[in-house]
Amino acid sequence: MAELKHSVNATGLADILERVLDKGIVIAGDIKIQIADIDLLTIKIRLLVASVDKAMEMGINWWQEDPYLSTKAKDKEQHLLQEELQLRIEKLEAMNKTT
């Protein structure tokens, strides 16, 4: 008969980390600064800890589109900038031909 394990029976940090990454965990908190019932500053903090596979399963993949984290995204951004510059050059050349 298989023994049931609960999170309190974890044998080590590796087991706990594996469980957290497998299921994911969300930590949320709000910081609000008020003076005389007037909100001066509100900061909402949200932290999701999960494996890449779990995050993608949940539809979270922002790192794939961030040029600082993805070479594909960086290449795409560079390509778009080059196309934009080429269009601007062509427009300027066309303006010079008409004058």
C-alpha cells in the first residue's frame, strides 16, 4: 500500500521546491500609504513562482516576447527597426525627387 505524503512530511528543500514548481504558488500583497484618508501611494505586488512548463500551461509566456530575455524577440525587434528605417529612407528619397 502506498504511503500518503503531505507537504509537512517533505524530506528536504528539493522536495518542497519540486512541489512548488510543479503546482505553482502565488504571493500577493498591497502597500498603501495614506494621510488623513487620502491615498498617496498604492503599490500592488504579485509574485508567481512556477516552472516554465507550468507557467506556459497557464498561458504565461511574457519572457518569450521580451527582447532582454529572448534572442528571438531581440532579432524580431531589430528586424522591425530596420524595416521602419528603410521606409523612412524611401520616403525621404521620394520627397527629394519631387523638390
